[in-house]
Amino acid sequence: FVQAPRSEALTILGSLVCFPNTYQEVPLLQSVPEVNEVVTGTEDVKCYLINILLKNATEEPNECARCIAICSLGVWICEELAQRTSHPQVKEAINVIGVTLKFPNKIVAQVACDVLQLLVSYWEKLQMFETSLPRKIAEILVATIAFLLPSAEYSSVEADKKFIVSLLLCLLDWCMALPVAALLLPVSTALLEEQHAARAPLLDYIYRVLHCCVCGSSTYTQQSHYILTLADLSSTDYDPFLPLANVRNSEPVQCHSSAELGNLLTVEAEKKRRSLELIPLTARMVMAHLVNHLGHYPLSGGPAMLHSLVSENHDNAHVDSSELSSEVFRSPNLQLFVFNDSTLISYLQIPTERPAGGPPVGALSDVRVIMRDISGKYSWDGKILYGPLEGCFSPNGRNSSFLISGWHHQTLGPQKDFSQIEEGEDVLDKLLENIGHTSPECLRPLQLNLNEPSPPPRGMSHDQEKEIIQVILRQDTQEDEYVQRSNSDSAAKVTSQGQPRPVEPQGPFYFCRLLLNDLGMNSWDRRKNFHLLKKNSKLLRELKNLDSRQCRETHKIAVFYIAEGQEDKCSILSNERGSQAYEDFVAGLGWEVDLSTHCGFMGGLQRNGSTGQTAPYYATSTVEVIFHVSTRMPSDSDDSLTKKPELRTATGWVRKYAVQMLTTIQLVF
């Protein structure tokens, strides 16, 4: 029935999904055919309710009602996971939500995507319910993106591209939530298990579909097994081709006049140009985020620390300014480059830190690399690890030594000064041994120390190996005999040559240029991708603009307490404390942070205490949320209420929706 209150009915049904776990053995009222009376049944209320929601989530013709049914399923899944009931229909509900992702109506599909994004917070409970279920959801997202991409990248409808963006961001949240070990497991699908080729890990398929989003869906046309398809997910637990009934589009058809149409065409042309870059740009951001933060978030500084706060003016001996200015560009120890037209890289040579009261260690300067790309700003400090130590030569210049400087693992012993090595010891052997300890990445694939001989080649017999050893020993004996004869011959003697003293390079950009050469950035094959930038006011303005942008999505949310009988704004905003239930609710919103030292998103709150000393804060690698809690803010003066602008604005909204919530509760009960 078109005029039936379908949305209202599903709203009431959806509000009941948590009741069966709270109120056990609730009787079910059923109407018996041909009987005017309503009788109570013994059927499970939860199964009866969920079956209705599952049916409406797949067959409901009304667009709004279908969205409400899908949201109700998502809330029910969270309830069952929180209560650990292990209900068998949870997998069926996830199946319906996963299939809805490829639904033609993008409003309904977006709701399903939002529900999957909500389930990211419950991935551990999903894993307890079934070990492979979180990875299965990630596989569904990958296969759905690969399925929708060919039509979306050339679509003239902006909603198609925006939905792919939503799927990519949802996939990013799942990748960051799941352990890296889970992402490195092979994709476990029935179709791929039948193939004899080695199965690639899930993370490999994620990068492949991101590559397709950047370079086009036809990237792997000739190798279809390189991407994950919906058919690969077919199994007894998941049906990717579950039939869904169509819905009626609720958006009215808009008619424009000729004048409005001309203006709209200009706007639409600009939107079309921007939308063409929407999917590739998002995919690049997701790839950069995974490369930089997968397995490394949160950082040691806490969840608020994600991008670097270091700039070109910090630790720069040639600059006195506390912020970026034109003075920075006049520094002889700084150069800025652009790599692949997408990454801005600064190379800065700074004085190295000296240990307090100790001798100089290693090189006199460090190299600081500051990189800005689509995912944020990052910085590294590097130094020369191996080289001659200044001042370690004896006055007569007879001894030479090498210092291995840099970071050492706590399990390693004290650093050895090679000037103290006893006579007869092999200095090169000791140096190679220390390199293997301090830089294990230099070890050979067999994890042998650099001073250990390699194993004999395969296929060499014992007799052949013995003959080779005898030849080497024979040659060594002959060389020793020649040296002895030469020492006794006065005509063969020459004046002993001392090792020249190393000269510390004095160039302000010398070590930066050395690192650029070591990285191959100055090679001919990189010249077309790596360019030196001109230092001008436009570049400075763009640097400041990039540093001022948030690399994560940010939100500020107002939270306040309304006591019984309070109706005006002043009394509501004057509350200095709330009930115990209110305080428990606020405590569960996030982490209580000190605003005077908080280095994350502030949302307009001040560090001087005028807006409170603390506030609840929550962050992931993609989102930052800070809560403006009215009871945390001071209310000891008449002027204090003016410091709560967001809360004052929100008070009217809360009063409006509080009445609607009470009306809904009365209808339910």
C-alpha cells in the first residue's frame, strides 16, 4: 500500500531489536486467521522480529523504509556482538548488508556502507564470533569496488563516484583496524582454492584494486585473476548474488528555466572536471595512508600524533624566525624538490646533537627530510653511521680507526673503538661484524654475518671444495714467501706511507647532496620525475596552506546535561555537574585529555583554561573527534556563558528533538 506508514512502522520495529536480550521470554502476540481474538505464542520474539527486518531489507519498495530496515539490522548486529549471543542469523544479516553495497539505488547502498563502517568498531567481537568474518567483510568491499568501478569511473552521475569514494574510505578503516597478520593471510575463497597458482594475500588484492582506481578498471583486463571478483566470494556462508527487490526513487524530478539551465551547465562542467579526479585522488590517498601508517598507528606520541609538526625553520641555524617565512628560503642548507608531481620534499642540513660532556660522535651534521603528500607531512633525521672519527688519530698518525655511530639496540654492548684493537686482530672483520649488529638490513638473505664465509655453492662435491681450499692456501704461502724475500732486499724497500687525515666537509648542503646521490635522485632516469623548486612567495604561501590543513577528518560535538525541570538556556548551560549516568556516558565518549598540552584537534577550545581544563577526545588514523562538554566549562561568571557558542546553538536543537524522542518512546510503549 503506497499510503501506508511504512517508514514509521519500520522505525518502531527497529527500536525493538535490543529488547529481546533485555527482557527474556517476552510473549509474542499473534493474530490467528478467522479468529477475532489475539493470542500469545511461544515462538522466539527475536527470530520473529529479525525475519521481518531481513525481509524488509531485501524486499521493501519504499526507499526510506528500506534504509531504516538496513540500519536496524546494523544496530541488531552490534547488540548481538556486544551481548555475545552467537546468534546464527548475524551472518545472514551481514550477507544482506554486503549485497546491498552493489544496489542500484545509491542512497540505499550508502546506508549499507555506513553500517559496515560502524561494524569496524566491533571487529574483535566479529572475530570472536567467527575468525574469518572480519577478513570476509574486507573481501566483500574489495570485490564490490572492482565490480562497480568500470561503470562508475565513466558515469556522468556524481553519486556513482562519491559512492566509490565511500567504499574506499570504508575499506581503509577496515584495513587500519585489522591486524597486519590478518591482512597478510591468503584469500580463502572456494574458487581461488581450486586454482593451482599460489594464492595472494588479502593486502595484495587491496593494493591491486586501489591501483585499478588510480589507473583505470582495465588495468588487469588480461589477467582477471589479479583482482577479486564477486564470483570468487561464492560460498555456503555468503551469497554475493542474493536477489534484492527494487525501490521507488524518492527524489523529485527538477525542472529548470532556460536562464537557470545556462548557469547550471557552467557549474556542472566544473563539477564534471573535478569528479573525474575524485576516485583516483581518493585511491592515492588510501594507498599513501596504508604505506605510512599500516602497522604503525598509533605512534609513540599517542593517537593524537599522526603527521609531523616539524618545519623547515626548526633547528635551522640560519633562521631566527619561529615560523615559516621568507627568511627560511635564504638558508644555504635548504633545498625543496617535487617528486612525481605529487610529493613535496625538503632537504635540510642541521647540526648534529652532541652528547653532553662527551666527545663528538660521527658526522658534524644531520640531514632532515620533510615530506608532504596527500596523506600528510612526515619528517626523518639521518646521519652518517660509518666513517672515520675525527680526533681519534694518534699524534704520529700511525693508527687508524673507524667509529660505528648511530642508534643501537639495547641488547647490544657498548660501541667499540677500533683504535683500541689489539695488534694482529682483523679490523675489517670487526667492522663487518658490528655492521651486521647495528644494521641488520645489510645482512645477506641467509642471515649470515657479513664477516662469515658464504656456504659453498650447491652441487660442489667435497673433493672440489678441498682442492679449492688447497689452491687458496698455496697462493697464500707463496705471497708470504714473496713478502719475506722483499723485506730482506734493501732495494725493494720504500718509505712508509701514512694514511691521510680525513677532512670534514664544510659545505652547508654537502650531506644532503650525498643522501640525494645515495637515493638515486640525481640519476638520469629520475631526472624527469624529480625537480628542484624555485623559492618564492607563492611556494611559501602553498607550504603554509598545506601545513594548516588537517590530514584527518575532524568533528566537534556538543554534549550537555539537562536536569529535571530545566527549560531555558541559561539554567542548562550553568550546570557544573550531571548525574552519575551522564558522567558514565561522557566517560565512554573518548579519552580525557588535558587541553593545555593536547597536541591533536582542539575544535575551538582554548589552552588557557577559559573553556575548561579537560575534554573527551577520540581519534583513529582517519578521524579526530573532540567533545565540547558543558559541565567541563567554567560557569562562575556572567561572561562565561558567552564562551559556549556551540552549546548555546545546540540547546534549541536538543529541546526540539527531545520532544520527538519522547513522542516516539510513548508510541513504542
